[in-house]
Amino acid sequence: MSAKHTTLTALAILTLLLVFLVASKWVATPVPDEDAARSEERRKTLVMTRDDSIKKLESYAWTDKGKGQVQIPIARAMDLTLSEINARQPVPVAPTPTPAPTPVPEKK
């Protein structure tokens, strides 16, 4: 291969590399957020929902006053559940039969 062909090949490769870099920079340019207001609205809704959930998990309230049903804080509910569980006597899952004794072979 002659020096002229080598130079032209190198120039072509550099040109293609430059075109690729310029094109990738143009494609990778970030698009400005057009939905900033919508995004802010969603963030506010998320914060309000979380605050409501935390408030509900940490407070007493009537769920159905007519039936006498109340909502209690989650920590108190867990304490009550643990005390109920600990007050019960353990029950075997299934009766365990006692195995019959195995006879010992006699020595001769």
C-alpha cells in the first residue's frame, strides 16, 4: 500500500470518527423538562400520601362507630398481637407417636 493510500485511509477514519462524535453529542443533548409542573404536582401528591399514611399508622380513630370498630396505632397493635401469641400454650402440629421398642439381638 502506498503512502498516499495510507494517508487517505487515516484521513477517512478520522473524518468518520469526528462525524460520529458530533452526531453522538447532538443525539445525547438532554431535552429540557417540559413537564416540570406535572412533576412537582406528583411530588406534592406523594408527600401528602406518605404523610397521611404515617398519620393513620400512628393514631387512634373510629373505623365504624356503630359496630364499635376502632383503628389503633400499628406499634400498639403489634404489642397486643405479641402478648396474645406469648400467652398461648404451644400446641404440637401433629401427635407424635412413641416408637415401639426395638428388640436387642441376643448374643450367641
